[in-house]
Amino acid sequence: MPKLKTKSSVKKRFKLTASGKVRHPQSGKQHGMIKRTNKQIRNQRGTAILSDPDARIIKKMMPYGKEQDQCHVVKRGVTTHARHRKVIKKAKGFYGRRKNTFRIANQAVEKAGQYAYRDRKAKKRNFRSLWIQRINAASRSHGLTYGRFINGLGRAGIEVDRKVLADLAVHEPEAFKSLVDQAEAALQ
């Protein structure tokens, strides 16, 4: 019996006769380069009927076999198309074939996801760095370095995070000045 990879291969290679037998093309026809006798050529014409044990196996795989032997063949086009569409949608705005060719878009979207994951972490570091720079600039204008200012706040028992401190330094200088004074007093 021929090797079968998928249900689709059964659908292509085998047919049911009216009496319920399984018909298939004669084997050996595809090997055209070998030297064959006239008898071989004659015998390989047309189709042949499978033996009953083989026919039972094939019938289970056939999409339109008898009701008790019927096997449902799942067509995967819909799910594949949906998966491709999802990737293409994520690649919207990409340059060149990265936006509309699935294989290239898939790679681009995967790499974009890696960059996004990495940069979500980097964003937190960048903002903390920015807040520290703003706090340092504001505290130095009041005669205190960033390190001493944070140390003073800790000793004074003031628990304000750097995000809020930076916001105060930019938008409410008077409130920030009072914090600097308290930190300076705690350092004495």
C-alpha cells in the first residue's frame, strides 16, 4: 500500500466505486526513465482495486466514504488566513514588504515584540535617570547636591519618590525649596 502523508493525499489518489471498493492508479507508472517490457507497460495501464484490509484503512481516511467509515477532513485555510491577517495587522506601517508579505512581516513583528519587551524595561530606567537629573539641578540651585539631598530626606523621614520630587522641582519650586530646607536641617 502506498505511503500516505495526509488525508488530502488519500482524496487525490483513491476513488470509491459504486460497489464500495477502493480504486487506485496502477503503481510503477511514474518511473518513466527505467527500461520496461511491453508486458509491464500493458499491466501498468488503468487502475486497480485495493485488497479488503487496505481498503478498510483507506476508507477511514476518505472524506466522503461510507457513513460508518467517514473521517472528517479539517480544512485549515480559514484559521491560517486569520493567523496571517493578525500578523499583517500588527505590521501595519512597516516599510516595504515587511507590511504585507506574511513571512517577512512575521519576522518583523517578532523582532518588534523583542524590542518592545526590552524597551519597556529601558523606559523605566530612562525616566528614573531623567527625574534624578531634574532633582539634582533643582537641589543644586538651593546649594545642595542630589546625593546629600536624598540622604537628608531619608534622615528627616520624608518618603517622597523621585517622580514626585522631579514634578515638584519643575512645577512647584516653593514646595521643593521647603523640602530642601528640611533635608538640610536633618543633615546638621
